[in-house]
Amino acid sequence: MLVPDGLALYDATAARASRDVLAAYSTSFGLGTRLLGARARRDIEAVYALVRLADEVVDTYRGPVAAAELDELEEQTRRALGTGFSTNLVVHAFARTARRTGIDRGEIDPFFASMRADLSVHEHDRSSYEQYVYGSAEVVGVMCLKVFLAADRPDGAGRPPAPDAATVDGARALGAAFQKINFLRDLGADSGDLGRAYFPGLDPRALTPAQVRDVLAEIGDDVARARAAMPRLPLRARCAVAATLALYDGLLVRLARTDPAELARRRVRVPDPQKLLLVGRAVATTLAEDRRRGGRGQAAAGSSRRPSSSPPSTTRARSPRGDAAAPTPTADMTSTRGAVTTSATSTSGTGTATSASGTGSATSTTSTSTTEAGRG
């Protein structure tokens, strides 16, 4: 049976396929998307599904033709960006989202370059680490930002204006923070099963408390930049980001409490009931802050300043600062290790995580209450 425009059924089927991928692979990310409007939620599902597809090639399949499979997926994606159609349902859904929201080769090419690195690079120096985080996470943050800003734009409205530099910087920082938390959370699997060491100069089998402290401080810098840009987002997007940050904050508290040697042996996670509690508190706090501001928070787009979408300079090295007042991330997409007197603070969602190896103390605070995060 034909549908009115000839593609509506196929488009809906592709969108449903992407939704199924997200539902199967991530409870934390899925919780955040439920706070978005229908269109933004569908677009985020499409972005997630494409990223997950590439990740499955390099992390799960890893077979003799993995490189060829990744090349084919990249070519399908590039072609669909131009045509708006693909026989790959996930790619089709992503291409429709990308064409409407302004996601382009500036995000796609670095992403696939980082995925390709996973097939051949087993240890990173500072330069390759920053390039990898840029392509695997920062550009994904920019994709999500473009989705948020285009949520209310009708189909056929043309290319949306570019977000301003400060908002792009916040999106990149958020993606970087989540990725680094994931690295820390997945330390054992990455080093043991995949043979990869992402953090430059760190041996996952002999991680020290001081090294964990440095990683946590680096994540804190990223989260501080991300939080500074959050008021520029539309309210629904702000709630979704705050909720996801709160989940990562909860994970970070647990990572900070865990002995470095233990991090290499098991995957730390936040129990599902606590996830729901963290999300509820983060959303309530965000709505209360919006009321105090009189609803003035908004996303900046179309600025005369060109956003910085280029990859990081290969000569620049981030200088982790152990600032106890620096906000730290939340639970699910990046990774770091626990250690002696490691401290990190978060200005929203959750609060302070302090790990003293051997003491196992950690606290997580919100603006309305304080909870103690359990170990493991």
C-alpha cells in the first residue's frame, strides 16, 4: 500500500530502528532523551544509533573485514547526506536528521577517523588522545547540540544558523567529559578485552592514585565548561542534559571511591533506582533555576562569531588542575580511576566526590538534598 508521500512509511520504519538500538544499548542515555520533545528525541535516537553501529564494528565484531565494514558504513553515510536516502535503515534515519539539523561532514569525517583509529592504535600519546576524543566524542556533542537547536524548525526550513562559539565549546566539553568517564569505567574491558589504553602515559594495570587525581581534574575542567554553556540551551534540552550529567555525576562518585586496582577488574555502574532519583532531582533543580531566571535561558545561534568546530591543536596539551571547586561529570559515558585524596565537585545534579584509597568515603550532593553513593 502506498503512503501519501511515498517515503513516510520507510522514514518511520528507519526512525523506529534507531529507537530500538538506543533502547537495547543504553538505559542512562535513554532516560535523558525522554525529557526531549518528540522531534528532538527522534533525532537524538538517530545520532546515537549511527554512533553505536560504528562502535559495534570496532569494539564487538573486530573481525578480519572490520576496516572494510567501517569504510562501507562511512561511505553509506556520506552518500545519504547528499541524497537523503539509504537502504541501511540506521543510516537513513541519521541522514534525515543530519540534513534537517545541519550536521555535516565537519562532524562525520572526524568521527569515522576516530573509529578507524580503534582498529590500529592500542596506546595513545597526548596528541593522538586529544584527536581521538575530539572525533569520538566532542563532535558527537556538537551533533546533539545541532539537534537541540533545530527541534522547533519545520521540515524544509533550510539550513539552520550555526550555534555560537561558546555553545559549541560547551557541547564539545560535555562530549569529552562523558567519553573520559567511559574510559575510566571501562578500563578493564578496554585494556583486557580490546588491548587498548586511552589515557596517555597510564598503564591500566598499574594505575596510581595520583594519576586518577589528574584524570578527575581533567574531567572537572571539561564539565565546568559544559555547565557554563547549559543556560544557553532551550529548556527541554537543558533538562535532558542536566539529567544525563546527573547520571554521570553519580557514576563519577562511585569511580572516585573505587580502588585503582579494582577499576581494572570490574565495571562500576549506578543502580537503576538511583538513576531515577538522580534524574528527578536534576530536572527539578533545572526547572527551579529556570523559574528564578524568569525563563531567560536560551540557545545562542547565528552569532557573528564563527564556532570552533576544528579539531584540537596537536601541540596543545590539557593541563589537569586539581581544583576542588571544579565541577565534575556524571555517570555513563567517560572513565577515570579512584585514588588517594581525589576530589571533584559538581555545581548541579550531584555535588562532591572525594575518594581516599582505603577509606572509601564519598558523598553526592544536590541543591535540595545529600545522598551517600554506595561502593560498586
